[in-house]
Amino acid sequence: MDFANLIEERCRLLGISKNELCKKLGKSHGYLFKVMSDGNPTLKVLESILDELGLEIKFVPKKIEQQSSEPTTEPTTKPTE
């Protein structure tokens, strides 16, 4: 789900219009449209919109696949005399 769809879905769930969301944010409808269509809001903007929608941002570490723990060995050569 992209950010614009998330905003629309959450507004529907909360029973508020995007205009009402804009009023709560103290921003114009054009501002919200730009944020939704641009798809690249700053973290501060994202946080303020999500806060009004009762959502929060969480950072969760990715699961890292463990690579084989076997040591790599390179062939060793004896110095020739």
C-alpha cells in the first residue's frame, strides 16, 4: 500500500474527509495533494500526518540472513628453498 492509499483508507476508517484532515494539520488541500502525489514526504511531514490519523512510525531491524560460518581457507604454499 502506498502512502496516498494509506491516507485515504485511514480517513475512511476514521470517518473524516481529506479536507477535515487538512484543517487538523493546518495545511491546504493542495499541500496534502502534493504530499500524497509526490510520494516522498519528509519524516517530519509524514509524522505529523500519521499522528493526526492515529498512526505512528516504527523502525524495525531487518532480518539478516546469516552466511555460512565456515572459515574460508586459501591454499597455502611452502616457500621453495
